[in-house]
Amino acid sequence: MSIPAAIEALTSLLGQRLSLSKSDLALHGRSESYFPETLPDAVAYPETTQEVSELVKICAAQDCPVIGWGAGTSLEGHGLAVRGGVVVDFTRMDKVLGIRPEDQDVTVQPGITREALNTELRATGLFFPVDPGANATIGGMAATRASGTTAVRYGTMRDNVLGLEAVLADGTIINTGTRARKSAAGYDLTALLVGSEGTLALITALTLRLHGQPEAVSSGVCAFDRIEDAVSAVQETIQMGIPMARIEFVDAATAVAFNAYADATLPECPHLMIEFQGSEAGVAEQSERFGEIVADHGGKGFAWSTKEEDRRKLWAMRHNGYYAILASRPGCKAVVTDICVPISRLAEAVEATIADIDASPIPGPILGHVGDGNFHAILMVDPDSPDELAEAKRLSHVMVERALDLGGTATGEHGVGMGKLDYMPREHGAAWQVMGALKSAMDPKNILNPGKMVPQGN
Amino acid sequence: MSIPAAIEALTSLLGQRLSLSKSDLALHGRSESYFPETLPDAVAYPETTQEVSELVKICAAQDCPVIGWGAGTSLEGHGLAVRGGVVVDFTRMDKVLGIRPEDQDVTVQPGITREALNTELRATGLFFPVDPGANATIGGMAATRASGTTAVRYGTMRDNVLGLEAVLADGTIINTGTRARKSAAGYDLTALLVGSEGTLALITALTLRLHGQPEAVSSGVCAFDRIEDAVSAVQETIQMGIPMARIEFVDAATAVAFNAYADATLPECPHLMIEFQGSEAGVAEQSERFGEIVADHGGKGFAWSTKEEDRRKLWAMRHNGYYAILASRPGCKAVVTDICVPISRLAEAVEATIADIDASPIPGPILGHVGDGNFHAILMVDPDSPDELAEAKRLSHVMVERALDLGGTATGEHGVGMGKLDYMPREHGAAWQVMGALKSAMDPKNILNPGKMVPQGN
């Protein structure tokens, strides 16, 4: 039993679609953040669920690791083949299998990206709302329980996946969930697989909940002198039940990066970016009420607009935030934090984070999904400086420990991967052993993305 | 190893709070629907999580079944001790452990009922929205993944439980989830336990998502000649993105039962009952637009009101629906169906169900949560007539098979219990074996609510 034997059998199965080329291995051995290159032994490009099943059977027989791969936009090294093996690239499984507008759902293959999906949906009047910024694949977004700017209104992947088709560690193909909007029939295997990061099964199809394109959308931006004022304005908006579709926070350092990268002219201070969706009258009312709340909390310069051009510019700036920040230190790599805390603790978490970063030589602009209590510090390091990387990891460690102290989580949306594995024992306590037991039950040979998620050893 | 030995040890642990009285056993051996009395060997009344842990350790050592019990309002026999053992009644664990209004969350013990919780919350301006009708316990609602009239707006228990404390089959106490609004840290054990019907762990505390009490609420009712018109009015309302807080369907037979039980004067035809929640201007706009849609689909008599008195009367009538229907055939027991189908198939599912019932001697009024595609037929049988029970079960079987043919589920919200266990293989296929593997991993001695949920045998 060996990886070379698996590769030989996979070559028979997939022919040219099993790649051993150096460039392919390199492309699937890299990460969008600071993790070192970690090459797999081969990259497979299956085209059908049946092929994925056959592939997994071969790998199971040979004890060969199998690691799923979407768009490669993970920031935590989810797809790195840390024990070698075969990376399964789902790029060729990118079809829409069925759109049912009257049920507001769609079934897709895992390799379709969220932008491609929304392009396909355009004519139906529906859209898929989960929006992590990067043009990730839907399969990758499900595997990592992604969310992003719209989670405050539409929820995360947890809330928007109705059902899955998946291949188990022995090659069995299962279906979870139904096309009904809800069910009380048995264990929620859909929710168990969403966020399991390819360690329990490989997702080969997804049925997603869609939403009607809103009749009207309003958006706006406003500036604050103090972070705590921005956060308390958001808290009050939530408490008033005003339904925000997006509510994003950026700190002064991020505003500076936006100005340079997106040709913006934001004052160099903290900002909130807001969007409302609904009827024309609804978004007008909500925007006005939000404006009043902002003014009460010392916010400045709030103006709202329902023009698509204004909105597109605002959110393009936000979506390119990660790259705008990276561009502010050419050649850098990022250690990205992703803590999420109860809203009541958000202002203190952000302020303490900024104080930590100010006291450190590492630059780290902050931006986040303030309606969820989730924010990121983009800690920029010289990739050739072990000292800087160590300092960034120290900062990240302080932030995660603080989040856990505050009743929060090490990762709101980026997932565990390699970057947050060390925090699983503290965050979950005895429940981490349960995760290990579930992993052993579903993948007894530990071939699915080994080295991740659960207690290692034996 | 034996149940008597467990009872002896539990008596040492709990004293008077381990009951062997006949009336107590009978009270915990009955069901609200048609299942025959099934007595446990004892009823335990723990007061702390630590006691639950000790209790489970004793039962594990003696291979004694342990079955959780809330308010006993299950319609599917979830709490019946089909293999004997100890029923754990959580009545004495009914405290609110912490309300955090600024985070819109609350931590409670499992034995608190939803009405008691909302009474406790009243002064905070917040409420817990999940509303299955019956005054169930929160623990029971989580264990069965309950939902009800408000799921179309607020989701089910799946969507409103942020985290759990639970006792595993070996007595280990775990915590799942955090107080953050979202997390991507590891397997979603919260979602795995919600809906697991006490077969994987006993829930000993829950952190719940709360919502702001709406500024304004409007409600109304309207009549239709044809079911398909009522359903298509709902479909169009969903497609327009008009946010309904409740949208309930009742058929003509249910309207008749309401008239008799609730002193109402509904025309004897299908009806929709609607509620909107939001700002004064918002609910007015939504009610008006709904009224236009209803009129376009031939609906009659729609009038909306924001008066609390009108609303209270309407929803009291709906909430008492089950009892109103039972009262229409004195002395009867009910076989309750709970299918949920894609909305596009709802009208045909309801119409075919009514045709089946009309062709049968068994009366079966229908009502349901039409925004979710979920509806119930209350099949009323003479408890002393095996023929009637057999006929009701035949009808129920036809309905479930139809739901599965239409891409739906055997149970939208009532759960599996004893009543839907036989449908698990067809609904889940190979995934049912995965549920069995998870059960074996978490409860290897099969002491937690045995005889339910997963493949039986060995």
C-alpha cells in the first residue's frame, strides 16, 4: 500500500486528468497567505461524481491522502497536502445541474464559483447571497463554512446549503438533506459536512437556497472618530431591528490602503459601510433611520444612494480590501486573523487589537463584518524574515486567546486549516475529542485531508 | 449489569427524585398521539448538569437505557422507553442562566418552556421566536429540531441555537458552539445534536439567539375557493421578497373545527392566515401588497389589523388547532402527518392528500406552514378500532411516500420518534448508515434513547 501505487491506478482511471507536472503541483501546493509551499504527489481533475468515488476507492485501498481543492483562496492552508497524496481539483465539475426558480433553489457541482453561479442566475431574478469577497468555489465555501459581508442578513453557508451529495472515505456516494425547506428527519449530516474541511467526505454536488434579487438596494459610508462609536451605532441598529444586508467596519489604516488602491478619498479614520435591500420605500426608511442613529453616535458624512454605480464602487473597494492592504507593503505575505466575538465585546476586542498592533513593528490594518462580531487584522510580514513571521504569529495568538476569553471563536469564517488547528483544544475542550470520534467513524483510515481539524496521533 | 442495579444506584444519587410511582411511570409512558402506553422503569428528576452526568455514568455502567423528557408534547413517541430504562424528566432544570440583551442571546436550562422563557424576556424587548404551538420545553424543541408558525421568517431550532451544553453517553460534559454569532471552527456539533432526539447526548443547557420585539405587527386572514390559489398567492409573496413572519394554511375541514372550538365564523373553505412584523410603515406596506396579491389570486375577505387583540385571537385559534380538530371527534386519538415538500409541489401534495382522505372513512383536517411547504393531516381514529388505526397508518404511509417522491421529507418538524423510523432508509439511503456509524461512535453501548433514529440490530 503506497502513494505511488495509488498514482498508477489513478492514471489508469483518469489518464491525462491525473497531473504530475511540476507547475500543477506547485499551483496546488501554495497558499494565499503565509504557509510554505507544500506539494502534493499528484493533482486529479475528476469530471463526475462516479469518478470521485472511484478515485477515493483507489486511495482508500492504498492509504493515500485525498485533499479537495476549489479556487485555492483559503487563507488557512486548508488544501495543503501536509502528508502528501492527491489533491482533487474540482475545476472541471463546475456545472449548474438544475435551477428551480419557483422553489428558490439550485443544484450545482462544487467547482462553480460564486460569481459564475450568480451570472447563471441573473435571468431568474434570484441570487446566491453568501459573499466571502474572493471568487471562491461553492464547494470550497461549503467545506469551510464561509460567510462574508452578507452574513448579517442571509447567514453563512451553514444557513444556505439545503443538501449535499458527497463521497465518503470508502467511495460510497451519499445524499444529505432534501429539497424541502426544512426537515426534522434524522441527524443533520448537511450541517456536519458544511465546515468539515474535506476531512469527513468530498462534496460532489450542493443544493443551495436562493433569494430574490431585491427591488431596491441602498448603500452608504460614514466616518467615525472612535471605534466604539461605530460599534455602538451598529448595536443600536441591530436592536432596533433595522435589517442590514451588509455592515462593514474598516479602521483608519484600511481607509488609507483603500485610498491608495481604489482611488478613494476616505478620511483617515474608522468607517462603516452599509447596505440595505428591500422595497424602494423600505430601503429609504431604513437608510434614513440608520443615518439618524449614526448621527447620534457621532458619525460623519453619511449619505446614502440607491444608484448601482455608487454601490458597485463601494463594494468593489471593500472586496478588494485584502489585496489593497497587501499592496500597501509590496512583496509581503499576510498572517490573517479572523476572530469573532459577542457583539457586546467587539469594541474592546478591536481596540485592544489595534493597541497590540500599534505596539508592534508589524503593520496590520483591520476590517470586518461588524454585524456578526467578526473582524480581521491583516498582519503583513516580509516572507524572508523569520522574526517578522514569529512576531505576526505572536500577535495572532494574543488575538485568538482574547477572543476565546471574551466568549468568542478563533475563526468566524476562514476556518481551521493549518492556521487555527492549535486552538481547537482550548476552544472546544472535551468536544474536540467528539470531533475526533466522528472523524474516526467516518474516515477510519484517515485518508481525507489528514493532519487537519481533529486530534492527531496514534 | 441490569436495570434494577441502575435503579438502586440512581436512588442513592437522587433520593426522592428517582420516582418509581405508577402514576409517574404512566405520565412518562404516554404520548399525545396514537402510540400505546410504554412505561419506563423509573423517572429521574435531576437538578444539575453534574447530576445528569452522574446519572448517565451509572446507566452506562449498567447498560440501562436513558431517555430525555421535556413537556411530553411530542407527536411521534420520541420519549417512549421502548426498551425500558430511566426517563430523565428535565422539569426541575428550568432556569434562565443568563440574559445578555446587548448580544441578543440567552442561556437556559432545557426544562424551561417557550412560554415561560418569553415571559422572562418580556422586559428586555427581546423574544425567542420559534413557536411550535404546544408549550414545549426548549430542550425538547432542540432535541426534535422543532419549528412551527414562525419558521418562514426566523428559521427552526437549527437556526436559533447558538450553542449547547450536553452530557455524552459516558457522562462527559461537553460544550458546543460559542457566544459568537458565527464560527468556522470545526464540526458543527451544535447542529448535530439539534434534532438528534436524545440519541447522541442529553442537552443540559442551551444558548439561544433572540430577536427584537417588532415595533409593529399586522395580521389577517383570507378565504380561497381553491387550494392552489392560496398556495400560488404564497409563492408569489415569497418571490416578491415580502417578508412574512407567519403564513399558515388551513383547509375547509379545519375552518369548520375552528368555528366550533374557537367560536369563529370562518367560511367553510380554505384559508390563509398571515402576519407581518417590522416598522409601522413597513407592515402597512407589506400588508397592502399582500392584499393585492391575494386579490389577484381570487382570495376573499382579506383585512389586516395591527391590533394586538385581533392578532392574539387569530393565533390562539391557530395554536389550538390540534386540540380543536381532536375535539371534533370526541374520544379520538390522532395519527398526525408532517410532510414537507418543495413549495412548487405543495398544491398538488395538499390536493392529493385531501383526495385520499375524502376517499377514506377517516376524517383528517389539514393545516400547515405553507411558507415552508410543510403541512399536517390530523387523521382521527377511534383508539379501540384496530381497523381505523390501520387505515390511518395506510393514509399516512401514502402521504409520506408521496412527499419523498416529490423531493420532500417524511417530517418537516415533528421528528422521527417511533412514528417515522420506518421511512429513514428510503429518505436517506446510504446516508442512514452514516447516522448509524455516528451513533455507534458517540454511544457505543446504545444507552441513549435506544430503539430510535438509527438502523437497529446486532
